[in-house]
Amino acid sequence: MTMARWVPIAAAALASLWGARAVGQAVPPLLIDDFDGTPLPWHGLRRDGTVAHSGTQSGKWWNMPADTSASLTIQDARQWVRYNTLEMWVHSEVDNQAPFVILLQADNPQTPQPDYYFFRMQVTWTGWRFLFLPVTVLGHVGEPLGWEQVTELKLSAIGWNCNPKADTVLRLDDIYLSRNDLADVEALPVSHFEDDIDMWWGLKRSLVYAKEGEASGKWDVSDPSVQYAHNKAIPHDWSLYDEVRFWAYAPEATGATIKVIIFSAPNDDDAAGYFTTFDVGWKGWTELAFPWWRFQAWGDPVGWHKVDSVMLTARKWGLPDPPPDTLLYLDNMILRRQAADAPLLLIEDFERGGQAWSELRVTDAQTHGGVRAALLTNFEAHPFVQTSEVPPDWSDYDALGLWVYSERANNAPIKILVDSDSAATADETDCFMVTFPITWAGWRHVQLPRWRFRPWGAPLGWESVAGLTVAGAKFGLEPKADTVLCIDDIALERSPRVGLVVVEDFESGLWGWHGLTDSTQVFRSGSHGGQWRDWVQNPYIETQAVPHDWRSVRALQIWLHARDAEGATIRILAVSDNPGTTETDLYGMDVKVDWTGWRECVLPQADFAVGGSPRGWSEVDALVLRAGADPLPSPDAQIVVDDVALLYGELPVTPDAVAEP
């Protein structure tokens, strides 16, 4: 993906861009002033022939604090509607940290106060600096009109917490408007740490480590004189995106706690915004992701549509002083949008450590992705871990998925609780819960469909989730002393197809099934199936872990892999037992296994025969596959079951059997 560049660009990188810009752009740049043509009516700015970026003259702004502003009246801004970026070259004689503000007046007569766009920065350089300021990085006061109604371009060294410094000498040149593609629908750069490093207070340009490009931003976290890394030259509307991400390189895992602060205040004198934390517990590069639901609000923030600046700090804000020799190299900070139909929404990958979890330890010894995972053991002393940093609405997802590593298959019970507490039941915790056993060694993807969860108390619903707990003890569980688990990549997951609810894909193990063994050699998808052997001694397989309401189900889908079945019959039974009868009540259908290899069996609900007096499709208790008696199956017959699902809506066409090579 090519991301739009909006940050200041170094002079060397601009050499070819400047000369070819008018040819390469669909909309040629619009010159405001290059100080070589007809003099324009600037106030507080004089032409100067001693230093120029191009041509022979520039506009000099100095003599402070007597001349604290420089302004140009815009006579007719109608052409500005075609542009979205202000560009200019600024030369400074001294690096004196003097603050100043660039303003674009666009007063709205419908409001009582002045309305304008602004950008505040500091003089942190000597020589020429190229400023590239899209409308996305400009703040605004009031309700300014569009760019085609700008009436004044102004630079000011007073107001907006600015104090003029007598040694400030600035020269302006080559002021243009340009049209740039800044509307990447998936990602928008905040900082790439190449040519915009001077826009960060507290960082230094480093060529030692770089995730992309040539440079990164070096932050000496343990230096007490560097209280924070702070940048105001950023896009100010973050409301179209779902998270902020950046890469961080740590030479040593010192464990320092870092706070990420997003300022969003009603005005410059207020302190408000959002914050979250991470710890430096890794070595090398790692990518840190911070979705909006992970941030806590403080003060009275305006909202994600008005972000003033971004800060990283390891001091104050209730943080312990960082350990000595803590260094970070930052690279590629971006805003990213989650696709509306994305199959996954990551909740936790533990790359930022365990700051958001209670009683959590992290490890780099066993990880599924990235460089860290959660380590869970000794459940008698630490019965559970939990977090409140979760997405609040899970209603658009079908399952909770997590990767679990176990040192041994000891059948230890693990319970997942999804907090959805109701104020109406103040004395109880309301949640959804599910329990599964550890039936494997190594890594396994555990998928927990929402229908597997059972309510406890009176939970508000999946659209009102407040927390997540992973427990190996308490909550009715008996812990096992030899349980050692690692958990990674917890995510909300969507069904791979609209109108499909997965009942079983065997990736999470065989829990809940009778009569099956794990198949790692033959499977239809993923890396596991359920193998049914010896039909004579083991005439049926069954599970009670099924959705209970099948009223809207059009068909049951089962993938079956057959070998040596020789036309044997399998009876598919949906049990809905009526306690008022002596026999088992159910719905059933026969499938003749006359193929070798995989076949998709789509069994319409309307074709099931009624056996006894079932309670109805709204109360299905179990799914059973039973070997038929006519003809009798061969003792050598083998069936592997995979991808059992309920289908809604239009039914697919059942393909022909796929023969094995």
C-alpha cells in the first residue's frame, strides 16, 4: 500500500520533487508568493536579498518582540477550493525553540467568534525547512468556512501559548498551495520518523535502527531531562479510523512502563484526552497496536475527531521512573481502519505486555505471533486473569478465538467468562461463560462460538461487554497442578460465510464428542478432523455441544471423508427428546456412503423424518451419527468428520464425491 506523505520533507529529498511537481500533479500547484515577482501587501514582513530558497529574494520576519506577526491579505481565494495542502520553505538563523502559529482566517458570519485554521510549531532547526501542511493536520477554532473563503494568511509569535524571542529571525520563500492524495481508506500516516523527526520534541534522528526507510526516532527514555516524546504536527481528525499503530525497537527488555497519551481538549488551556500503557518487555522490533476501546478518557476530551497531539511518556502521570538504559527507537506511526467485513478483530496479542490484565505474566519462550504471549500456570495461587480493555460491542461477531499452548494434554478445565454486568443485579456478576478441557499438547486454535456460552445471572447482552476473564480455578473449577499454558492472539471472529453457523471444525479439540479420535493426517480444513473408527465396536458418535434452536436452519452441513465404507449407511440424528415419552425422540435422515474421499453432505431440514414425539426444532439436545444395519459396515471402514455447520438462507449445490488420488 502506498501511503500519502503529509509531514515535512527534507530538502535533499525534495530536489527532484520540486522541479517535476507541476508535471506530475493532476492539479498544478498554486503560487501564493515566491518574493521575486510583484510585491504583495505583507504586513510585518520585508523582502530580503541575502538568503533565498529559490530566485534572489525571500520574505524576512524578525525584529521581535516589536513585530510579533506577519500577515498577507488574500484578495480572492476562489481557486483554493482545488487544493488541500499549504507548502512553504522557512529559514531560521537560530534554533531557539521559539513557538509560532500559522493561521488561515476563514471567518464564518454565522458564529460570534473569529473562525480560522491554525498550526502551532517551534523553531527547532537552522537553515531551510520545508513545511508541508495538509488540511488534515490543521486545527480549527470555531467553525471556519472552506479554503475558498480564506481571507488572510498569518504567522504570529504571540497568543496560543507563544512568547516571542528577540533572537528569532525567519525567512519565508516559495509559498504554494498543492493538491495531494491524503485519503487512504485503510491507513493514514501520523509520523514516519524519516524527515519529520524535528516535529517531535524529545526524539533524535537515528540511522542505527529503522523498520522502514533509513531512519527512526531515538528516545532516551531513562534520561530525566527528556520527560516525554511529543508531536503536534499530526492529523487532527482520527474519527474515521479504529486504532493507532507504531513500531518500536528496544535494545533491552527493561520493563519500563510507557503511557501513550492522545490530547483532545476544548481549548489550549484545558488538559483532557485519552491514555493507555504498555511495558518495554521485549528486545528487537515489535509492532504495538492501540484500538480506541483500549484508551481511557481523562478530563473532558472533545472526541477522536479533534486530536491535538500525541505524547509518549515514562515519567509523571503516576508512573515509576524508568530503569536505567531504557531506549526506544520509534518508526512508522499510522492510523488504521478496520474493514467493516474483516474476519477478525484482535483483542489482545500481549505485545505491549500485561499492563491491561490482572495477575498476568508474559513470556517470549512460546509465542504464536509476535514476540510475547501470556503465561498461565499455578492456578491454585493465581486462579484467573482478567481485563476490562475489550471492545464493548461483540454482537457483530460469531465467536471468540484464542491460541492456546499447553505443555501436556491433561484435560485441565479452562473457563472463559465474558462480563456483561447489569445494574439491576447489583449483588451478582452477570456474564456469559463456557468451559473447555486441555486435550492437546503444543499450540491449538480454540474457537468458542457465541452459542456455546451460557448466561450466568442476567447479562445485558453481547452488545454490552465490559470485560474478559480466563480462569483455571474457582468458578467451580478444580485446577491441575501440572497445567502450564500460553495464550496468544485473542480475537473476535466472524463466520467465513453469511448464513453459516459452525457447529464443529475440530480445531479446538474433541471436547464434547463421544466416539471420535483426533485426526491430524486427514482433515478437510485447518489441521484437525474427527476420526470415527471400528463401526462395529463403536457404532455411534455424538455431541451435545450444539446450538439448541434450529427453527431457522435450512440444512445441516457435514463433510465426510470415507474409506472402505462400501455403501454402508450412516443415520444422522438431531435429538429433541420429549420427557413425556419412553423412547428417544428425534429427527433423522440416512446417508449412503458410496464414495471414497471427501464429500459435502447438505441435509435439508425439510427432508428429516420424525421419530417419536420430538419437542421441536427449537429444542435440539444433541447431534448423533449412528452406523446403519443395512448393509452392515465393514470392520475396516473409516470415516473422518469435519466442518459441521448449520446453514441458513439459500442452500449450496452438493458437489460430486472427490476421489482420492
